[in-house]
Amino acid sequence: MSPFVLTCVMCAAILHAGWNAVLRGVGDRLWSMTLMMIAVTCVTAVAAVFVPWPDVASWPYVITSAIIHTGYNLSLVRTYRVGDLGQTYPISRGSSPVLVALGAMIFAHEAINMVSALGIVLVSTGIISLAFQGKGLRADFLPAALTTGILIGAYTVVDGIGVRLAGSSVAYTNSMFLLWSITMPPIFFAMREKPPAYTGVQTGMALIGGLVSLLAYGIVIWAMQHDAMGVVSALRETSVVYAALIGRVFLRETLTARRIASCMAIALGAACLAW
């Protein structure tokens, strides 16, 4: 992986941890996610006037990814309702790099070398180990967290294949986000009678979180044009290190010596991927 692509993906990881912390820490998660998607809809709708549409061959992937992302939104909201950021985020994110690598191997005939494979395993193992605290892992949020991880793996592989057929990563990203983001407001109002009372700060944070999520994943989609999906996915998931720090500083969640050791394993895995 080139230093420029590596730097961009690591920046995306920081951004990704940031918007997940916003979703976890601000009021009603479903409404926060809806506000995030409203912001994304506004930006991508305006951009669609200026950005060309992706090639026709990529449209089945655009549509499929938007559908999977909608399921991911709902699963993520459910996951964050039943567990703290320090446990739910690692399970969801840690399970996906291996799934992405396997999916890319099966559906895109994408091979990775032994060093990269070791890096993916180290990153995933380190991430999942972050979820263990105290006497062990709570079981009540595992189904939702693992479902979220599977959906992450699915949409990442779909987007990795789709963007390579699109002719432009910007065109693919804008179209997919536009189609995805318009689904959340109808879903919210079908599930709730009215929005909760949010302060201006809470609303602003959720809207900004949506724009950050657009930028963060847009970088990842672009990177998958240049490198293996499994490698890009694993590097993106180093965001759990930043999420653990955010959880400790802003959400008052515990950062133990065990979690620090896990972060070191993740860093070693990232070094293997950047080799």
C-alpha cells in the first residue's frame, strides 16, 4: 500500500470513530441516525447536479449496497442501545475484516500475501479483545453486534466490487449515499410518532456526524480502487483504537491495561498491512 493511500485510510479511521461516538453519545440513536442521513441526503442531492453518474455496470452494486446499509443503520442503532461503545464497537468492527477478506477472495478473486493475512488476523483479534472487560463479555448485545459486523462485511465487499466498475469513486460514493440516505426518514416516522426534543447542539452534532460519515467511508471506497478490500477494511477498523480513547475521554468509559495491550496488537497488525 502506498504511503498516501495508507495515510488517507488512517484519517478515515479517525473520522469513522468520531461519528460512531456521536451516534453513541447523543440522545435518541434512531433520531440521531436519521438526522445524519438527512444531512447526507442534502449534500449528495446537490452534488448529484455536478457529479457524473457511475457507469451502468455498477448500478446493481449501488442499489444492493444502499439496501445493506439501511439494514446496517438499524442494526447499529439497536447495538448501541444495549451496550457501551467500548464493547459493542469492537465486536461489530472486529468481525468484519476477516469477512471482507474472505468475501473478496470468493467474489472478486482477490488474493493477499501472508504478511497482509497476518495483519488482518492481528487487527481483528486485537479489536475483538477490546470488548472483554471485567469478568468477561456480556452476551445480551452479541447477536446485534455480530449482525452489524456481517452487514459491514457485506456492504464493504459489494462496494469494493462496485467502485471498480463505476469509472469514478466519487460518482459511485455519491450515488450510493444518496440512495441509502433517503431511506432513514421514512423508516423513522414509520417507527415513531414524532422526533424527540433535541437541543440545537445535539441536532448540529448529529448533522455534522452525517457529513463526517460520508467523508470517512468515501475515502474507504476510493482506497478500495487501489488496494485489496481486506487490507483496506482492516486498516479502517483500527478506528476502534480511537473509539476506545473517545469513549474514555468523552463518554467516561474504562480504558484498562488489557485494552491498551489490544491496541498494541492492532497497531502491529496495521504495520503488517502497511508493509
